[in-house]
Amino acid sequence: MVEWWLAWITTLSAAALGWFWHWHMQQVAYREGKATTEDLLNKARHEADVCLREAQVAAQELRNQAHKDFDFEFKERRQRLEKLEDKHHERVLLMEVKSNTLDERETKFNARLHEIEQAEAHLNERHQEFESLMKLQQKRLEEISSLTPDEARKKLLSQIESEVQQESAHFIRQSQQDMQRKAKQEAQKIITYAIERYAAETVHDVTTTSVHLPSEEMKGRIIGKEGRNIRSIEAETGVNVMIDDTPQMVVLSGFDPMRREIARLSLESLIQDGRIHPASIEETVAKVREDVEETVRKAGENAAFELGLTKIHPEVIQTLGRLKYRQSYSQNVLSHSIEMAHLMGSMAAELGLDIEISKRIGLLHDIGKALTHEVEGSHAIIGADLIHKHGEKPLVVNAVAAHHREVEPESVYAHLAIAADAITAARPGARNENTHQYLQRLEDLEAIANECEGVTRSYAIQAGRELRVLVEPAVINDDEALLLARKISGRIEKELQFPGQVKVTVIRETRSIEYAR
């Protein structure tokens, strides 16, 4: 029984102790939660104060910025208004000046009108006096001649008719004589033009190159399947390959002698190798072009070495060597330049001038002709710009630019170059003027066509008697093609001199291409 009582007391004590411990822990948790809550409230109040202050600062800044923007915009608008007011004031003053001017003009006009009215009244009076005098004079003439006005008119007409018949007969005889003389001159001119237009041999020598073939079978290999080989050769070299019935011969035609030389050497190399197809053609032309460029460089170096000239820029030497393949009036331009350099050196020695400068001018004076196919303009100006860019002295540059008097000569060397160029051109056998004019005319014909909008290519054929112009079908329609042909022919008539007539043919071709795969 005692044990049960002790157990019950122990249980009760443990329960009381547990309850007390639970109450104590609740109190501790309550105090800690209260402290935490106060801390959070304090922090929240602090953050709210900070946010409030930041918002006030931001609002103040926005308010200040708005004031500044408003002040700036107000000042700007005020300035614009002031400018508008100034312009309005100026316009008012201008209108007042114009109004005063118009008033003065109106006053002058009224005065002039009054003068004209007075002059008109005076003329009417004079006209009435003239009519009265005419009537009086007519009466006196009738009294003197005893003829009525109708009789006098008939007699006068008869006399005039006789004089007109005599003058007409004289005019007819004179016209017949003039027509006979002009017909003879025109006949001579037509015969002369026909002789000049037959320029096959000269043109063949200057603008074409012949390549001999080992056999006729080689022509077919050069043409290739569906003409792919010949098209590849023409595309790579820029010359026309003409294959006709001439036995064992192919003709290369083109205005640029360097291109013809590259095409000739390439074709000869392909014939010797035997492998003719687009890939080998491209490879051979590239190799031959490098060889020709090396030959050009050596030609320029040899020309400078022959004259004893040094310190010439390599680019100038390279361009100078290209003159080896350039003809002017059927005269080799590089040989002409060397000849002129020697002549200028001799003349400079006699005049006591610098021989080296004189030779340099003579050698470089026509260097621009190597670039006339690439750059528009006079060869003298083109050459002067080239050597100036590569460091030649101003004295040399001016002499080169002035040797055809396109710019004002600034030294005695320029006048010496003019004289030496005339001497080298005037010596017997130096030049063939007709050939140069012929080639220049062909170039001018193509240049006139190429300047027109919508033109892709142009070709002067039939010895310059026909100009074929290819146009873009998307740019030029059929009606515009007709107008373009008329425009080109008009420019040719106005700007060029040519024998006979030039036929202008405008070709407009539309191609539709699709590939089946």
C-alpha cells in the first residue's frame, strides 16, 4: 500500500514538474518571439524611413529636372520666337522696300505710257499728212504720165515679169554650172572615201595577229566541243579568235596589242603541247601572262639602261615596258620614246641644259599611252599624274604634261620636249597618220556607245562602217532601243569625222535560262 502511495506521489510530482517545465518553455519562447517581433518592427520602421527619404530625394530630383527641362524648353521656344519675330520684321521691311519699288515703277510706267500716247497721237497726225501727200503725189503722177492707176499697175507688172524671166534664166544657168562643179567635187570625194575605206592591209597589220597551224585538224581542236575551247580562249585573253577558210591559219583580232601577244603565245603553246581544253587554256594563259609581264619589265629596264637613267620607280619601269606593245601612227611607242630621249639629250648638250633630266623627260613623255585603255583622258595628263605619284620632279612632270600644250609649259625643258616630239614625228617614215586616225575613230565609236545608259557592250566592225550596240533588255525596251540608235548616230555625226556612213545597230536580246537537274 505504501508502495502504491509512493508511486502515485511520484507520478503526481513528475506531472507537476512536466507542467512547470512546459510553462517555463512557453514563457521563454514568448519572450524570444516578442523580442524578435520588436526587432522586425524596428527594422521595418527603419527601412520604411529609408524608402521614404529616398522617395523624397527622387521626387525632389525629378521636380528639379522637370524645372530644368521646362526652363530649357522655354528658353529654346523663346529663342525661336525671337528668330521668327526677326524674320517677320525683315520680311515686313522687304515688303515695304518692294512696295516702294513698285510705286516708283508704276510712276515710271505711267509716265512712259503718257509719252507713248503722245507719240502715238503724233504718229497718227503724221500718217494723215502722209496719206494726203500720197494722194496729191498720185494725182500729179497721173497728170504727168496720162495713165490711170490700173494702166500703170499693168505696165509695172509687165516690166517686172520680163525682168524676173531674165533673172530666172540667169539663175538656172548659174545653178546648172554650180551643180556640175559640185557633182564633180562630190564624185571625187566619193572616190577618195572609197579608197580610204579600203584599209584592210593596214588594219590587218596593226590590229590582228596570225598564228600558223600544223594542220587543218587543229582548227577543230581549237574550237572544241560546242565551241567551248574558243570561247574560253576569248574569255581569258580578251581578243577575238577568227577561224575561216584560210588554210592552216588562225587570226587573232583586238585593239590591245598586249592582249594579242598573250593570246598568240598562249595559242602557240597550246598547239605545241597538244592538250587544248578550258582548264589547260586557263593555266597556259596565266603562265604566258606572267612571262609577258616579265618581258615588259625587262623592256622597261633595258630602255632605262640604254639611256643611263637610274632611280626610276619599279611601277614606272613596268608601265614603260608596256609601250613595247603599243603603236601610235604605226610607230612603236617605246622606240619613239627612246629615240626622243636621245634627241633631247643631244639638244640639251648643245644648249647647256641638264642631259639626264632631258633624257628622262624624253623617255617618259608618252608613258600615259600605256594606260589610255584603262584611264579616261589625255595620255600626256595621265602620264604626268602617274610619274608625279611615283616621285618624279615637278620639272619632269610639267614637261610630260605640256608636250602637247595641254597645260602651260613652265620651263625650257617643256619647250624642248615639244620641239623634240615634233621632230621625231616629222622625220620620213616615222608615222602613218591615216592608220592612227582609223584606230582612234574605232575607239571613239565604241566610247560614244558605251557612255549611253543601258549599254553593256559595243563593237565597231566592218572597218568602222558599222557599230553594233548590245543593251540590257531590262533597262532598254524596244521603243527606247530605236531612240538610242538615233541618239548614238546623232552624236557620231556631231562629234566625229568619218568617210561614207556608219550603220548603228542596237541589239536587244532577252534570254531565259533554266537548268534540268
